[in-house]
Amino acid sequence: MQFLHSMIRVKNEDEAIKFYCDLLGLKKGKRIRLEDCYLQYLTDEKTGVEIELTINDETPEKYENGNSFGHFAFLCENLEEINEKMEKLGYKWEVEPFYMKEVNTRISFLLDPDGNSIELIESNQ
């Protein structure tokens, strides 16, 4: 068994690509047209795990996440470097970086353009 991808619906594909590719470093992969939507895959080149962006032809005014979804987590080398990229791209922290003694590293949270929570965990190497 191998974990392949998670799917999220997005209202604005360009904004989602900017966030996940330009800020977080995922790479655009295959793009598939279905009857009522496009699927755009974004790949983590280190692990091969993907996020599948679903762009529906008829997009509701607002997507709402269920109350069981928590967040996506990304490992990063340096939160200060991410903060600099965020400032250049116009993003703000939801929760500023802080040290979490239970995992012996710094973590932080931000929201993607569709309001999904993203946890960034700083590598402690």
C-alpha cells in the first residue's frame, strides 16, 4: 500500500498554484479534464506525494471544509526563509512560528487561498 494524494477543491486555480508551487515548492504535474472539472496534480518531488486540485466548472460561491479536516503538514528547512517568501507573495501567518518542546522544533500555521490550514514544521537538523 502506498499513499498517493489528497484532493482539495479550489475556487481560483492560479491562486492555488501560486501558494502551493511558488511558496511551498510543489511542482505542477499532470492535468486531466473530466466531464465537469479539471484535475491539476501538484507533486512533492522528494516523496512523490501529490495534492490534487479539483477545479469545478460550476464553482459554488464558497467551499466549506468539513469539521473533521485539520491541516496539511509540510517540513521546511527554515521558517525565516518561508516568512521572506510569504512577505514577497503577500501571505500572512495564521499562527506565527513558535517552539514546540514536545517535538523539539518550531512550527507555524497559515491558510491557503481557500482557507485550508497548512502547518509548517521546521527541520531541526
